[in-house]
Amino acid sequence: MVHFGLNFLTARYRLKHLGWASEKDLAAVSRVSTYPPGGIDRWQEAEALRDFEYFPCPSVPAERRGLLASLVAEAWVKQHLDRRQALELLDAAPDEPLELLTNAVEV
């Protein structure tokens, strides 16, 4: 959750509905902070550092082109997400060249 910036409820929902964890296992997990070390100011700084003029997937909204795009690209490269899931998380058009995205962001 910390690595991919997911909050506890989102991670819990995904684990439950993918069948990767039982309700009993999930009940035993405590909530953890998903803020980056240093707090929200560091998060905004991290987003600003990833802002660049050209983005290889033009249908991706601006608010999803920073840290989220790099995390989704990393998860897609590592096959934690399939293409459809990556496009959905990025709110991208189905024909976006995700291969170009992995070259443009830090993976």
C-alpha cells in the first residue's frame, strides 16, 4: 500500500474481491499511512518533479500524469496489473501506447 500509494480501504477491497485474502486475514491487518515519508508536502513535491511538457498518453488527465502514472506503469511492467486495469486507473483511452509511458516515467 505504501509503495503504490493505495489507501487501506482500496487495498482491502482489491484483495478481498480478487480472492487473494480472506475476510479473517484482512480483519487482522491494521491500517497504515499511505502518505510518503515527510508528509503531504513531499507528495506534492514528488508530483511537481514528474511534471513535463510531453506526455506519451494524451488521453490521460493531467491529475493522473504524475506519481500515479509512474506507479501504474511500474505495476503494469511487473505484471501486477493487466493492460485494461492500467488504462482504467489512468482513465486513459483503450488505444493508448502504455509501452511509451513506461519509457517516459520512472519505472
